[in-house]
Amino acid sequence: MPPEHQEYLQWNGERFERWARQIGPNTLAAVKLFLSGHKVEQQGYKSCMALLKSAEKYSNARLEAACKKALSFTTAPSLKSIQSILRSGQDMLTEEPEPAKPSPYSFTRGAEYYKRRDD
């Protein structure tokens, strides 16, 4: 067996889960979804490797935040969606919504105006 194929023999689900656990709970949840999302666990290894390797390019904190954001959108995020969040920087956005600005076209008459009068 060629040496580049032999390194795949060292991969297993427990190894990916240990690696993801070091990054954070949301990354671990994403890895578990990738591993359980196929009929055969080995079919998810490539996605797990790509996800966990993206921590080298971005950082562990950003990967964890991206997984958290993806999991908030759907129960089964894809590798592509998590990578898209990382590329676009959505993982660095604050989660606090901006306060709503009052509309310049608000009602001029209050509730008192529309009450029935039983005179």
C-alpha cells in the first residue's frame, strides 16, 4: 500500500472527536454530525479533516464561533456552510441586535382617539 494511503488507516472517529473536543463543544457537535451523517462513518472523515484543518488557517476560536453560528441556523450544518462563515468573517460579528430606530411615519393618533364613546 502506498505511504500516502497508509496515513488514512490511522484515522478513526474517536481521533477526530478528541481533536474537536480540544477546540470546543460546538466543533465537537459538528464533527459528530459529520461522522453520523453517512451510512459508513469513514465517509465523513474527509469532511472532519477539512473542518479541523481550517483551524490552522483561521484559529481555534474562530472555528468554534463559526460552528456555533452554523449550529444556530440548522441542526445539521455542512462543511461548506461553516467554511463560508469563516471566509466571510460572520463568525466575528457580534450577536447583539442593533436597537430599532423609531420610524418617522409613526401614528399621530394614540389609542385614546380610537376608543368607542358610548354617549
